[in-house]
Amino acid sequence: MVVVGIDLGGTEIKGGLVDEEKGIINKVSYPTQVELGNYKVIENISNVIRELAKDTNVSSVGIGSPGSIDRDNGIVKFSPNFPNWRNFELAKEIKKNVQKEVFVENDANAFALGEWYFGKAKGLKDFIALTLGTGIGSGVVCNNIFLTGKDGLAPELGHIVVVPNGPECGCGNRGCVEATSSAKSIAREAKNLIDRFPDSLVLKLAGSKEKIESKHVFEAYKKMDPLATIVVNFAIDSLARAIGGYIHAFNPEKIIIGGGLSKAGDALFVPLREMTKRYVMSSFADTYIIEQSSLVEDAGILGAASAALYGKEGRPKS
């Protein structure tokens, strides 16, 4: 089976022609052009699909979109990247243009499906997938069931509170793991502390306080920079607290982590594995593995394609 996977971002639409056995065959990208209105975005998505499918018998299309998604009906209920999309019938609009069956999935859930179909969760019945980027997204498979909850809004593991009355989160709460351990929060905390550490390597790497990003903080952390050590240890400890809770709740075989922060590699994963042990009951010791995703830059496309390959069942087809 061959499908098209669409990784829908606020600035760029990345599309891939994906074979269920071979993976990505071809890739293209178009600007999203949100500023030109809803139907320009629909036109651009449709053009990506047409270009990829022009010489191939494509069975269906999967779209991974940020936001709250009604996956059964292909409706974007709300998306931070598309403020005018309120209960927007994305699947219906795309289907009118390309005459293919269209599946829409939350991008973090799509990442989990991609890991299940193409990545390190292949063949597993219990795992958690986390994307660590500007925010923290998540997907959960438990007992071979892809969990989405009563209204299809779950799981939002990035909004588990790990630091009561901690940093304010974009969701309106305080102390969510997204507010302590995302790329955005790491950069924010480094900026908050930079005046106390004016000689920090973080500042030298970034060039100015305003330009500090999480990648600069992790690079300095590898060289044992004091400011970076404070910021990264706090972020990883908070993430470890959250993962400990996930392990107790779901008893996963693997916790697979992707997204931009995962590129920090051992600087993230070595201390994260050690810190997580502090927050896990002895009966759960050695029942799980924390791994870095292998899908890297193609995670969005493969995740969206997996939403089409799995269909509305949200699980491997028998």
C-alpha cells in the first residue's frame, strides 16, 4: 500500500509518498501561507498531495496537525498554528480536491503511530511516545490500544503538573512538564539566569541574550557550564518526575523520545535515565527502556502516513 503523509506546520507543509514496506519514496514541501487564509492553505496541501500522487496509485492521505482533532470526522477543533480553524472540516475539504480518503490526526499522536509502524515501537503493545520541542506532545499505546480518550483529546502528558506553582504554562496552568522541560522553557530559564552568569558559555554560543536557544544551553551543558548545568538539571529532573508517573500509570515497555530536544543525544538521555530511576517504584525497575527516536526529520511525514495506514481503527489492521 502507498499513501501520502502530510506534516502540517505553521510555516511549511512537508509531504511524503510513503510505501508501507519501504518507507518514504519521495518528499516535497510547500510554504503553508497561513496569512493568505484557510483556503489557500487547503490549496497548498492539495498541491503537495497531487504532486506526490501524480504517477502513483495512492490509496489514502494522512495529515498530522497540531491542535485538538476530531479524528473520527477529520475535523480540526482548534489549532494554535491556524487560529481561524475552529471546528474546521479539514478532511472533507482536502477530499473534495484530491478524491482520496483523508485521515487527520494530532501531530503528537501521529508521531506515536509512526513509531508503531516504522520506528522503535514496531511490534510493541505498550509504549509511550514523547516529542520534546517547543512544547511537549505525547501518544500512548496500552495493551495494543491507541489511547485517545472519550473526546479524542488524550493524551496530553505534557500538561501533567510536576512542579506545583511552578513556571506558567501556555495552557494556563503552572508547573506543567511542558513549562519546565520543553525547548522553549529551557531557553526561557537560561535567559532569566543570564544576568547572574554574565560569563556563561551559553551567552557566547548564542551571541546575545535574546538569541539564546535550548541547543546553546545543551552545548554549554556538555562543557559543564554552571548556568547550563542548573537549567538542564532542573529540566531533566522535572521530565524524569513526569516519566516516572507515566510508567506507573501505563507500565510501558518503551518510552520513545523524539523532537528537537532529542538531538541533544547522550547529554539528555544519560542523565534522564538515571534521574527517572529515582521516581519509579522498585516493582517497576527494569520493566521499561527510554530510547531516542530513530525517525528524526521524517517523523512528521511517517507519523501522518501511519495515520492513513492504520485508518480510523488507530491500531494495526489484522
